[in-house]
Amino acid sequence: MLGMIKNSLLSTVEAWPYQVLSKGEKEQLSYEERACEGGRFAVVEVLGKPFDEASKEGVLKLLKYVGGTNDKGIGMGMTAPVSITAFPAEDGALQQKVKVSLRIPSQFQANPPCPSDESIKIEERQGMTIYSTQFGGYAKETDYVNYAAKLKSALGSEAAYHKDFYFCNGYDPPMKPYGRRNEVWFVKE
């Protein structure tokens, strides 16, 4: 019984739609160029806290929202990835400011329930082209910073992308210990 519940939770995760445009590999780093669909996102900004703590706080708020803490009182199901916008300082370290976002599931895109938590905003976003690299494990700030540096190095000076922010993405629920998927995304200019 428990296994069935767990499976239904895992199987209801809807992926953010994208298309792979190209793949590359440089300096032992594989990366992809992807076109990601736009849409409506639930977004919460957390300021003045270290990245890992701020991310956790933002994620919990969004999970409550899609879990039913909204004006319709309905559970919407989960989408992946949970995307955290990080703002690097000059030295590459992350500033104490994050935006945690979750793409609203397809069936609620046209008319998303209003969040009960006023810190959550619903944003309309355009599609975007990104450079992405993937890694495993339970990702923390140091991992994202490390992979962002690797991706920057692999892309070299040829690629034009936004330098003032990037996305740190987690695809898996905390109870999944193996085969975890995390990604760093740079947004192409």
C-alpha cells in the first residue's frame, strides 16, 4: 500500500517541457543547449539568508501551495525541476537572495489557483534557450557554484549568456537517495 502511494507521488511529477537543440562536451563536462517552454510559474523570493537555507524555505512554501494551500484548496501535483535563480557576486559566490520557482502543472496553466501565502507570486515567463549541465547527489550551494564554474569554462568566450544570474535546478524529492538529477542553467542572450 505504502509503495503504491509513493509510486503515485513519484509518477505524478510533470517535467517542464523542453527540446534539446544541441549537445557538447568540453573539459570532461557534458552540456546541452535547450529550448524551454514558457508559461506560468509560482515564484517566491527569499532574501538575507544563505543559499541552502533560503532555497529550502522557498521550496517548502511552493510545495505547500501545489499541495493545496491555495484559494481552491486543491492539490495540483508536482512539476520538475524546482528552479532556484541564483545571483553570483563578483567572486562567484552567491548573494543572499534567491528566487525559487515551480512551473504550474499543465492543467492549471490557464487558471492557476491563488496562493494563500502572500509571498508567492504567479509569474508569466517567456520561453528561453539555455545551456545546461547535469550532476548527481544532494546538491548544495558549493555544488551549484562548482558546476556553474565548469559550465562557464566549457562554454568559453564564444557563448553569449546572462552573467548576472543562473538557475540551480533540482528534479527529485528528498526521499530519493540514488540517481538524483541536478542541473545548472545559463540563459542564452
